[in-house]
Amino acid sequence: MTRAYAGRRSSGVRPPVLILAAALLAAISFAGAACGNSGPTNTPNETQIPFGPSAWPSGTTGQYGLHIDPSLLGRLPANVGAYPLVENTDSELAALDDADLARTFDRYASASIGGLGDDNWLQLVIGHERPESQTPDVYTAWVDQYATGACSQASGVSGSSQPTINTWVVDVSTCTGGPIVYTLILGDGLLLSMYDLGPKDLGRMLINQLN
């Protein structure tokens, strides 16, 4: 069983400001998505060609040393159910200028499924923590701040838990407005955070596909 840091507690140090660009970008989507959309939607399928591949196939490094590394997405399933996981270059571009993010992660990538107006959508980030950041305190701060950012435009966090999904111990937060936030440690310094909205619960589905 792969476990997150057990016994979550308040950090004894000032937590870094770790509200990822992905969480901030999705704030625009939350207001509309949480209110529902009665119009027609398109359901992706495995034959679709993912758009928006990385402008930097071998990665690129920002001014603060954070390296955008698309190869990290190889740790994740290419499709979640019938939905293709597509690299989110807008989030990655914003992350290059995030000094706080670079103090915690040395490598980073982002991806998504769907968007505003779709019945189901998912946003995620996967990062490799710097060796000095691989501590329970930093993890706890990250979990709390990521959930706060993801729920900031969905009426805040309404609850949290740490269930086992598949073989993974996962920190789960629920936004009052509907989205669900997941964070888990994948091992080898990798940390995965994501949030979704929709009846399929794509975040849980992705975790169930992890090896």
C-alpha cells in the first residue's frame, strides 16, 4: 500500500505559497460549471487527437529554476476511461514565473480533461519535489493550500478525509460548490494533485487506474 504522510498536522514553519496556476485558471470555470450547463456537450473518446501538446517536448526551465517536464505525464494513464488526458500548457507557462512553486518543486507538468461546459472535467498537476521539500510539513501545507486554491471560487472547502483508493492513501477535499480535490504521493519524490467536477468523478477514476 502506498501511503501519504500519516498524522496530518499544522506545519511548524511558514508554508510556501503553493496555489498553482492550474487552480487559479480553473477559478474562472468553477462559477459557470457549478451552476450547471443545460446546453449540448461533446463526450471525448479514445480516437480523438489531443490538442495543445507541449511547446517544449524536452522541457524548458523558468527564471526561478522550475523545469517544465512533460515526461512526468508518462507516470499517468493516457486516457481516463474514454477521456484523453491532454497537457495543459497554459498552466505550465504560468508556473514558469512562480517563485514559490520553484522553491518546492524542481520539475512540474500539468494536464486536463475537458473544460467549461463539459459534463465532466479534470485538472491536474504532477511535480517532483526538491529533496529538501520531501517532508510531512511541506506535504501538509501543500494539501491544504492546493485544496483552498481549487475551492476558492466554489464556496470554499466543506470537508476533508484520507481514504484508501485502489492501493493509495489519498487526501480528499470537497468544495462546497461541487468540485472534489485529490492529492497523493506517487513515490520517488512525485506528488499528484487534481480536482474534478462531474458525475463520472474522473479524479477517483484516474487513481483507480494508477499502478
